[in-house]
Amino acid sequence: MNRKKSHEIFSHAQQLMPGGVNSPARAFGAVGGEPVVMQRGEGAYLFDVDGNRYIDYIGSWGPMILGHAHPNVTEAINTAVRQGTSFGAPTEAENTLAELIIAAVASVEKVRLVNSGTEATMSAIRLARGYTGRDVVVKFAGNYHGHVDSLLVAAGSAAATLGVPNSPGVTAGTTKDTLVLAYNDVAGLEAAFAEHGSRIAGVILEPIVGNMGTVVATPGFLKALRHLTQEHGTVLIFDEVMTGFRVAYGGAQSLNGITPDLTTLGKIVGGGMPIGAYGGKAEIMDHVLPAGKVFQAGTLSGNPIATTAGIATLTTLRAEDPYPRLEQLSERLANGLIEAAASAGVPHSLTRVGSMMTLFFNGETVTNWDSASRSDTAKFGKYFWGLIDRGVYMPCSQYEALFVSAAHTEADIDKTVEAARAAFAEL
Ligand code: KE4
């Protein structure tokens, strides 16, 4: 594929921005080569600056569940933008979006809008600590919650030891109260609560993980989590930035039946514009300033254009209910990828929930970071390039989820499977 212009623009970008990108996930670090510079999106497709078309399975890392440039969203934004882009004052659109979120996510009685998923999780952690007066927070290896200092932690040597920073610039002091446990490990959870229970302010997890590839929490793990947090007065935080409105209109919690105390949201809730949100029990949320004393603020929080995009997206999802069709298309894709990998004799496993899934280059079922990390990332990289050179744009890392949108068609899925067969044949 000719990507001459893309190369020129990216070479220039590297002189202007670290690594030439504004988020490392886009830099193709995990698959090698240069990222493709995109010009525009339309439905299920992205078009790069050289005019190449790609069937898009990243969807901006989750937000574009309706597909790119959905008319309901673009027209709503066009109308809103003529009235101004930001006032720094309350607007009715914030009420409308808050009401849509509260109506959709059963555990959310009150919500605060912020500007990103990171802001949502950072604020939820601070709220859990402020509400309980405790310091320790539990997270799980392979779960990503944005670039929150206290959550940029590598697992300590033993499961029950407190974490160590995993990024320069994050101080030992910031991570000394973060406990990193193994996902889906009930015994480890019980041991940690036995040792630290009275000090644990909150537990945060992706109830369906997207950030080690797609990994599902077992019912036993979720039940133990809810029981132990209840028993110890710990705040249970579901990070649904990726799964919210993705796996179901009510998020992962509407599928697994577990009610968290707080939920963080992002991505789809902003329809591709910068939005995050955290919400939950009013009794907890009313501790947030100015109702309570836990400080959190943001110049552009609840921004009129971002809230408009979010409202248009959620109202379209609620009205059109694309989830049954997303299930059909996603199952078709999953079956096709499995068949392509199997016929090429490539060890693989695939985990899917609704329209998010990951094909692991790993013969075992992936249940935690340890098993995910045994995937053949080199083979994944070759598969990735085999696809992108055939016009299929997959997430550029084994440790991400791919997303099907409501704009994809059976023909797109079949073209993708055909390209995958050809890519596997070259492995
Ligand atoms: P943002 O700050 O990127 O809006 O959200 C952080 C975040 C929080 N929680 C979960 C479960 C998330 O998946 C994310 C962000 N996801 C990554 C992709 N896996 C965003 C891509 C990127 O960093 O560029």
C-alpha cells in the first residue's frame, strides 16, 4: 500500500511531539513500523492521508460504537457549536447527559462529568479514600485505568505486598498504598483483605478487561469482590470506561448482576469527544465538592459540545438498540477469525463479550495477566501488518480489544475474515 504522505507527516510529527503521537497506544510500538496518518472516518471505515480505505476495528479505542461521523452526532454538534463552545457555567445539556447515564446504569444515582477516563478513575480513587478515610487501594495486574499516578504500579514481589512504580516520575510515596493483585484470583483477594482489609479504601477493576486483551471476570471472583468489599466497608469501583454502553447499554454490571458502589465511564459516553464520568451511590457522591469536601474540578467538564455528542450517541443507542445486531456481526467475525487461525494451525484462543473481543496468539484460555503475557506478540505483529496491508485496521497490540460498530456490515466482516486467512497463510 502506498503510504508516502503518511510517512512524511509522521516524520514531521516526530520533530514536534514525543514519539510523533499524543498517546503512546497509537505509536505502533507493539507491532513495529510506523502508524498510519488518518484523514477522515465514515461509518465503519477510516481513510488515510494517501487515500487508502480501512475497515476500522479500533473505533478510536472504543467510542465509535455507532461508526464514524454518524449524522445524529455530527448534526447535533454542528447546531451546538454555533451557540458557543464553552461557558464555564451550568448548562441544561449536562442535566440531560447526567439523566441518560443515571437511567442507563442502575448503580449510578449521581454522576460527575469530567474530561477523560483517567480523570474519572483518578477522581473515583480520591473519592473512595476521602469517603472512607483510608489509604490503601487495590488494583489488578493487566487492568489499565488511565495514567493515574497511584495506579501506574507494577505488582509487588508477592501478591500481598504493596506496589512499586512502573513509570519514571511516579514516586514510591505515590504507590506505597496501592496493592496489585492477580485478576480472577479469589484466594489472593481473600489473603489481601485478611491482611489489609481495615485499611483498604477502594478496589478498582475492569469488570471485563480490555487492556490485557479481552478477559472476563469469573462469577466467583466478582461475588468474592462484592462480599469482601461489603464486609470491610471498602468502595467497589467498576471501571467501565471501555465496557460502559459497549457490552450492553447498561454496561458490564447489567450483564454480571454485581452492583458496584462507584462506576467510571468514558469513551462512548462522549461519542468521540473528550468526556469521562464517575458516579454511584448518592451517599458517596455527595462527598464531592461542593456538596462535600473531596476536591475535584475541571474547566471544560460538562462542556457543551462534548455533552451534545454524548447525548446524541446515547439517545441513538437507546432508540435504535444496535446490540442484537452487534452480537450477530461480532459472532460472525469471531467464528471467522477462529476458523482462519485454526486452518493455519496457529495456536490461538478468542475471548469475546458482545462487540469487544481479542484473538490471543496463545493456545490457552486467557484468564489473567500471567496467561495473557504468554501470547506470541511477534506473531501478532505479523498478523496485524498482514491485515492492515489488506485494508483492515486492527488494534496495534495483542493486549487490546477490537471493536465492531453498528456501521459494520456482513460484507465488511467477510472481507476481514478473508484478509485474516491470507495474513495467517503468510505467518
Ligand atoms: P482515557 O484517559 O484514555 O480517556 O481513559 C483511560 C482508561 C480508563 N479505563 C479504561 C478501562 C481504559 O480502557 C482507558 C483507556 N483505554 C486506552 C486503550 N485501551 C485508551 C487508548 C490510549 O491510551 O490512547
